[in-house]
Amino acid sequence: MSSTARTDLGRALCIITGASRGFGRTIATDMSRLVKPGSALVLTARSVDDLRALQAELAESEAGRAGLVVECVVADLSQKGGLESIVSVSKEAFSEDMDHVLLVNNAGSLGDVSRYAKAFTDMAEVDSYLSLNVSSSLCLTASVLQAFPQRPGQQRTVLNITSLCALQPFRSWVLYCTSKAAREMMFRVLAEEEPDLRVLSYSPGPLDTDMQMLARSRTADPSIRKSFSDMFAQGQLLTCEASCAKLMKLLLEDNYTTGAHVDVYDV
Amino acid sequence: MSSTARTDLGRALCIITGASRGFGRTIATDMSRLVKPGSALVLTARSVDDLRALQAELAESEAGRAGLVVECVVADLSQKGGLESIVSVSKEAFSEDMDHVLLVNNAGSLGDVSRYAKAFTDMAEVDSYLSLNVSSSLCLTASVLQAFPQRPGQQRTVLNITSLCALQPFRSWVLYCTSKAAREMMFRVLAEEEPDLRVLSYSPGPLDTDMQMLARSRTADPSIRKSFSDMFAQGQLLTCEASCAKLMKLLLEDNYTTGAHVDVYDV
């Protein structure tokens, strides 16, 4: 623990993708508690109902009652219009005296894990997966960096929610592993290019979410499927809250190496 | 040097993408010399003229005069029809007594290196790049593996032409680094899934090709651009022939770890 750790994320604009459920929802909730008054959250997801429910919950929280602005953007990230809406709403939510712009690239899909690599002959399917999971992440990040250029006294942080799958191959998870490896390299290049930016690829560990349920029920490879089932049965899955607490610790201490992959178990 | 190294690649079907120029062309030429009589090469590229010139050259070579079949497929790999043509021509070129099916995923483009990551806001541009450089490679590999399932006594080898960029970020090369990291992970997953397959990601080093000329003339980042110019000026670029000789050595010895990244300088 650093003695110089911040106790808040500043007066911040936080843009969070995939915010309606799972880990993204927990990030939104945690960030709402760690930003200073005068901050704004821009939450995006495809599901309007879940997003509205979160918005209502945050409005009633202590931060909400103290004036935290929470904007929702129902958007499909694989559509050009989706990115434009997010940037446009973010610009409106921004105010000149904010001292931190934080983008959380959390949205992502598992892809079809019921088949092995040799079954992926359909270009349209792979293109569509990579568009949602890789292209949109690059293009949203680029759009946000252009919309909020570096200013003196202002920090900009870009988070990439990554996975052990970015580093290690898992049988029958070709799409997920490929997209996570692609994204991680993308953010490493960005970190090299923009030394004034803080870039973090955070691997939250095996979380007890809907995605894990898909993993243990649909994964084609029997031994991989069993290892997920075993982790679940033995209570080894992490809660979103526990993993997100580690992420917030990293952000508050702010001494990670920019561009690095940091695993929950190393925090 | 292994004392058990083969001296040929067998009676083989070799499918090579991006075969008309640069490293792909050298792979085609080298393989034509290393396959046994009764083999076939299926060469694909977008440029019909370059492809025909190579076909004519191979027809006049010793292997060509001895009956090597060389089929050309003018195809855009990012189009569904392109993959289907390659597979269909490959099936026709195949004969039952072949003992080796070898797919070389060599085709790839550098992408626009004149801009930094924060300039990539256009989803259509990034989607199109990933389709050509990532999706097509997965879908062609899957299609070829389905068209030529494992048989007793037959070897199947899948090559991925990779780069140092799959492992290290380079400023202003976000598309290239991202696609190479993605492809490499894709082939690592494939190697885990298909233990009967031989999978190799070969990094050919800095080659004296058109792509290197683009690299040293167009790269946005001044220090990266200079390092490429310096390598060129100081004669440090490798010829395609020298690097391809190392690749052929790896294929003949056939004792690399399947799925591994092997760099030219480590051979």
C-alpha cells in the first residue's frame, strides 16, 4: 500500500461500456462512490432495462443524492452510430473543471465456445465478433481521446478489461482468446504512443457472472468445461465486488506501469 | 541440426496465401524444390499478373518440368467467395497418395502506419483490416482442415507468418501489432485443440520487401521510422531467401513445439 495513494478518483467523467450487468455494473457502482462531487458517469450497454435499473439505483445512492450525474446510452458498440452517441453524451456531461477523464472498455462477449477453431469457417460470424470485441474498443478509445484532448492538470485513464485468455490459449475459446490478445496489444501500442495517458489492462479473474455460467455450460472442451465447473462448485469464483475492489485500489494508487497487464491475484 | 531431419516435405499439397510477391513468393519457390514428385502448389494472391509470372517461372523450373502441379487462385481473402475458391481448387489438386497437407497463412497487410492509434475512429476501416488479416486466416485454416481431415500416415501442417509485432508494441503500428497478436493467439488455441496438427508461427525478421519500404517511408513515429531506415542503410535487412531457408530448415527438421512462435534469429 502506497502512503501517497489517493482516496478518490477526482472530479471525473467516467465512461463505462457494458455497464448494465456483471463486472461493468460493479465498476459503475464503485466509481460512483470514489468520484468527487461534480462528477458524471456515462453508462452504456445494449439492454435498456438493466441500464435504467442501474441508473435508478445510483440516483438514490449517497453520490446520486449529492448530485452525481448519471447518463445512459443504449448503444450497440458494433454500430458506428453507437460510438457517436456515447461521445456526444460524454461531451455534454463533461464540464471544464473536471480533472479526470476515465474510459472503461469493459464490454465484451464470450463468442461461441461450443465449437473448436476448425469449425469457424464463416467469415461474417468472425468479422462480427471482432468488430464488437476489438474494433469498437479501438474506435471508441480513439474517439474519446480526440473528444477530450490532454489538458494541463487533467488526468486521462483508459482501462481495458482483459483476461488470462489474452496470455494463454484455452481450447474451444478461440474467439475470446483472439480478441483479448488483440485488445491487449492494441492498448500496449496506445500506451507507447501516448505517454501522458494512463493505460491499464486489468484481468479480473474468474468472476461469478453470467459469462462464467456460459463458460461452464457451453464450453466444448470437456477438461476446460470441468475446470470451470469445479471452480464454481468449490467456491473459487470471485465476486465482482472483490475483484473490482482490487481494480479501484490500482486506480487510486495509480502506480501501475502504463500499458501493463495486471491480474487480480497480483494486486 | 537433427540427424533425423527429412530432406524433403513429402508428396505434398501446399496452399500459400500472398504468394505473388515478397516472402510468400520465396516460400512458394522453396517449397517447389522441397516437395516430392506428384505434389501440387495452390498459390493465391490478389494480383493476377504477379501470380501468373510466378506460375510460369515454376513451370520452367526443374520441379515444374518433372510434373509439379501449380494452380493459381486470384482471390480477395476478405471475400467469402475467395476462401471457397481456394478450397475448391485445393480439393481438385489433391490426390489420395499425398502424405502432407501444408497451409501457409502468409497474406497480410501493414495497414496505415502513418497515423497513431488515437486516429483510428472509423469502425469500417478497422473492421476491414481485421477481416483481411485475422478473420480470413482463421476461416481459411478451418476450411482447409475440414476439407482435408486427418488420415493415417498423412501429416498436416499449418504455418502462420508472424512478426516481432505479435509480441512487442510498435508506435504507429497499432493495426499490424493487433492483427499479429490476434493471429498468433488464434494459432496457439488451434495447436492446443488439434494435437495431431503441426502449427508454427514463424517470424521472418526484417525483410527487404515492399512492406519494409512502406515501413521506413510511411511510419508516423520518427524514431521507429528511423530505426527501419537505419536497418536498410546499414544492410541489416534480411533477404527473403535467407529467412525462408531458416523456415524450410524448421519444416524439414520438424521438431519445433507446435503452436510456438519461432524467430528467424533463433533458428
